[in-house]
Amino acid sequence: MESEILNSAIAEEMQGLSFIGHIQKDIMPKPVLSKYENQITIFNDYLEDFPDTDELVWILGKQHLLKTEKSKLLADISARLWFTYRRKFSPIGGTGPSSDAGWGCMLRCGQMMLAQALICRHLGRDWNWEKQKEQPKEYQRILQCFLDRKDCCYSIHQMAQMGVGEGKSIGEWFGPNTVAQVLKKLALFDEWNSLAVYVSMDNTVVIEDIKKMCCASALSADAAVESRRDSLNASTQSKGPSACRPAWKPLLLIVPLRLGINQINPVYVDAFKECFKMPQSLGALGGKPNNAYYFIGFLGDELIFLDPHTTQTFVDTEENGMVDDQTFHCLQPPQRMNILNLDPSVALGFFCQEEKDFDSWCSLVQKEILKENLRMFELVQKHPPHWPPFVPPAKPEVTTTGAEFIDSTEHLEEFDLEEDFEILSI
């Protein structure tokens, strides 16, 4: 009832304004904006509902029968963390922008993909979110990683600052590959989530390199824990540290691709859709030129996506240390677009909690992706001999915290810049 009153009231005040796919708050009358701050996402009249069909809907590796499981489907979608434009946060770099409206959409999509990886990491893919219900402490901690503050490891501040090392000025639009490189580097400073982030090069995923990175990272992380434990209490140190070391560091795998020149080549459509069926799926980053979306699934030939193009006010932790999460979940049916309207620059995401999950992913790729004559990407066992030697990424030797380190750009040259991916032959 309350939402109906809200919708009716807003609709009356918004007569005469145009809506194109989503509510553009920049054109809203200021009284309406302030009156309904952070609630402008509730517009059933302007969002297309799912059709009445017997087709299956795939969302991040899970299938839903639309005819009989619509409520379950919508609950699954609303459980995804939804990051949008924000305003009124502290200026980036101290003197930079205090809103990312108009330029931060791909960064927000990158945040959504990473957040889904962290949900799978700590809570599992089957975890579900319910409005105004107490959530696990891990959920709150995940959410706090993405708050718009420079001391949060995956904030808009940290991503924009790290983008400088990728040749992007603060306030400049990012592409999918740039966001992938930024996330890989920021993850080096994130000890709690402890992810190994692999971004493929030249449309090629190298199994040997990933296993080397995940196993080496796991041993290194465990050694650091042992070292801290020894320094705190040498008399109670572990007798056999090698016996309890983990064999695998959870993997975030990102595959940047160019699926055509000016538009997506139809030959890749089936393989692209197959990726959303994989249990390891984190969806895809992409959209249209300078207009990014987070794609989480598909229905027929339509991609389902979460749209970051809604400007909301900065939300911080409350006095009790919790975050009000009501504006971090999209409670309406998501938007859809025909897959052939997708810009060819995309980045696929996958999460492998254990080594067996990665092995299973490799098998699925062999079966569903590499069977095509024109392959979307390559999966090879050994490191290509003509490539430079693979060295697992490591945190630079600095004496500051990660947040302090990338608040200044003077040390960014310590990171190697990655070349853009090549255009696939069509």
C-alpha cells in the first residue's frame, strides 16, 4: 500500500517528463528529488515485466521456470548487490568529484560483479536476501567494502585512483578491460576476502598460470598468517604448518573480449549465453558505448541486466556500525535488451571457490565454448612460449596501507600496465 501511494504521488508530480529505460534524476524537479530521495527506483509503470512464457530464465548459473517460479526468480535477482551512481560523498582525491554520475557506470558494474564473487565466497550462491531481515555479519562486511569512502577497499575512490595507473583520469569513463585490471590490483590489498584475480590476455585463459597463481597465493597467505601467529605467541605456534595450508586461493576469473568490430558477431551469441548457465558464472560487464550494464542472465535472446544509472545519495555506516542496505538492492523487475544490441566489448566473470570448481569450469568450456569453429576465447593448458614468463601478481613493497597507497598516484608506476585485448577475427 505504501509503495502504491509513493508511486501515485511521484507519477502526479512527474507528468510531462520523459523516461528512457530508467529514471534520469538529473532532469527531476528538485522538490521531487529531495522528497523521494533514495526511493526513486520504485517505478513499476516504467519497467517492463517478464512475459508470460514457458521458457527458462538463467541467472548466474541457476535456472528458473518463469511460468511457475516468477517470485523465486525476482527474489534471486533482488538478492544481488546493486551499485548505482551516488552523490554527496567526499571528493575523490580530496579535490575531485563528489559524484560519479555520468562517468562511473562501468566502475559500478565492476563493483557488482566483484560483490557477487564475495557473496559466493562467504555466503554461497544459494544465499538469499530479504528486506529488513537481519543478515549474516559477513554480508555487512562485504557491503562495507564498497561504501563510497577512500578507506573502503573497493570504493569508487579507490577504483578511480587506481584507474590513473591504467591511463584513465579521475572522472573518465572506463571500459570493461580497464575495470578488470583495476579490480585485480585492488584485490592485492584485500586480505580479508583473499581472492586471486586472473584477467586473461589475448582472449586466452592459461590453466597452468591460474593454478600457479592460486596455489602460490594460498601458500603465501597461509605463511603470513603463521608469521603473525608466531610473533604473537611463539610458544603456541603450529607444529606442522605445511600440513594445514590451504591448497587453493578462491579465484575471480575475468575474461575481457571483443566479440566483433562495431557490433557483436551473431556467431558468438550461443557461446555467450552458455556462460550464464555455468555454476561459476558472475555474469558479464558490457552495454553500449559509454553506457555500462551488469548482465546477470538471459531469457531467450534477451539479456537481463542491472542498471547503475540511478543517482542516489551517499550512504555511510550508522552509529551501530551497520549499513542501511535498502538502496543496495533493486526491488523491481530488471531490464532486458536484445543480445545483438550489445556492444562487442565485454568482460565475462567467473568464481571458483575450490580447485575442483575451476577444473569443472574448464570441462564446461571445453564442451560448450571450444566446440565452436569460431571460438569466443581460447583455453590452453600451458603458458604460451612466446609470452613473457608468468609472475603471480604481488602487493608492492610499501609501508602504507592499501587505502593510503592508492590515495596518492605517485607510486602507481610500480604496477605493470596491461595491454588491451585484441579484436577477434570475424
